[in-house]
Amino acid sequence: MRVAFVGKGGSGKTTLSALFSRHLAHSGAPVVAIDGDVNQHLAHALGLDEDEVFAAPPLSARTGEIKEYLRGTNPRIPSIEAMVKTTPPGRGSRLLRLLGDDEIHSHHVQEVSGVPLMVTGAFAESDLGVACYHSKLGAVELYLNHLVDGPGEYVVVDMTAGADAFASGLFTRFDMTFLVVEPTRKSVSVYRQYRDHAAELDVPVAVVGNKVTGEDDLLFLKEHVGDDLLAHFAHSSYVRAKEQGRGHGELEPHNTRTLDLLRAAVDARPKDWAAFQKHAVEFHLRNAAAWANEATGQDLAAQVDPDFHHGPAALTVFA
């Protein structure tokens, strides 16, 4: 199951992404965490020392190689130049299993505090004025488009802050999106933007309250979020100690139960491969018409394989 954590900047989505990823990994579940935020802090939130460097290459540094690997022998994709971030897999494409023996996982995964992690890559000085961060997120979109994840497997993505996450079709690649909301009017405003965008494409969103210090905060969230509020995290001395580089205690019982609730919500979601493929094709055709046909000089609608059906059966039928 694919899980995204989104929210306004400073809401704590990176911290909750790290807590949830560790919670899953320490239970023995197969999990890959991905830092998809323009501010690359997930490795340190997971426990990498501030003076340590994440050694595995970022996904965005090898987008060309990733495309070459994923296109495989798909005759609808004649070259990597013709493959864009929304290009859906078809017959001949290489599909991925979570933490499988493939070039992407072997090159880009590094374990941090027991959690396999991949990073998108920071916004470099050379990108200023010529690129947006969504160009880097294209590698994540390609990865998710070609991944066949099974029950009890998890991909946890710390997404960009604010409603900017809806600027590409990446937000349709998840089985569950957790919107982290603080008990403030500004955070609730971002929630309303997300809620309205997600409703247009029936994308599941659940609200996770964060930095709740008392009953007044909780009542505020219930008033402004209503039934979308799945659970909440109370103010955590454990998290603060970790952020200050001290302490080896345990997460508070209430917050641990909240992580259990999040996992239960994810596990309760049905895996809808038909909807996943439908969204992939729709957004590819939309992007082809908007910019990709002109950029590549090709009609990228021809990349859609009408006989390809994503999901576990595709691992054998279309391999």
C-alpha cells in the first residue's frame, strides 16, 4: 500500500512520516520510505546523525537510467527521450516488487534506523530559474507507476508542503493520503484545499491532527475537520528530545496507538488496480496534450497499451 503524508510547511508531516515508517519497519513489515519533499529532512528525522551524509544517490540524479531500466522492451517507448514522468507501463515494461532485486532498489535504497529509505534529491543551485521541483519528483512517479506492491507491504512518501502536491498527477498514486493538520486556522485552510482537490478524483484523504496540547486543540480540530479527523498526535516529549539529539526513550502510549490507527486505516483500504491504471492513463494523456507531445515531438497517447492491466497478474502475464 502506498501512503503519502502531506500538509502545510511546519505541520510535522516529515516527523510523522518518520514515526510511521519506523513503526511499520520495527513490526517486521516490508516498507520503503521516500523523501519527496523539497526540503530533504526525512533521513535525519529517521535517525541519521546531522553530520552524516545519506550515501545512496538520489532518484533524480539517475532519472535517465531509471527510465531505461523501466521501459524494458516495451515497443511503445522507443527511447528514454520519449519517456516522460507520466508514461504508464505496458507490455514489455519492467515492473517492480517492493525491495526486489532490481537496479532501482539496489542503487537507491539505504537503511536508516532499520528503515529502507530512498530520497528524491535536493533542489540544486543549477535548478534555479530553469526547473521546478516536480521535475525531480518525476522519478518517484515513474517508480510508483511501475511498482506492484502486495498486501502488508508499504511505501511511505513524505510529500512537498502545501497544496502544491496537487500540481502533478502524483497525488493519485497513493492508496491513502494522510493530511497532517495543526489546530490552527492556517493549517485548516490547507486542509480545505486538499479536501476539495482530492474529492474531484475520489482520492482518499484522512486527517491526522498534530501538536495537540489539550482538549481545546482537539475540539478545534473536530469543529473544523469533522469526520475527516482520523486520529491525533499529542505533544510529544519523545519527539522533542529526538529533535534535540538526546534521549533514547519510547514514544508515548497515546501516540503509539495513533500509529496503530493509521496502519489499520491503510490496511482497510481496498487495493483498486483498475482505478490506479485509469488515473495513470488519464494524467498521461492530459500531460501529453498540455506539454509532453511538444517537448518530445511525438504523440505520446500512443504509449498507452490498452491491453495492459496493472496489478499482480501483470507480473507474469505481461512480463
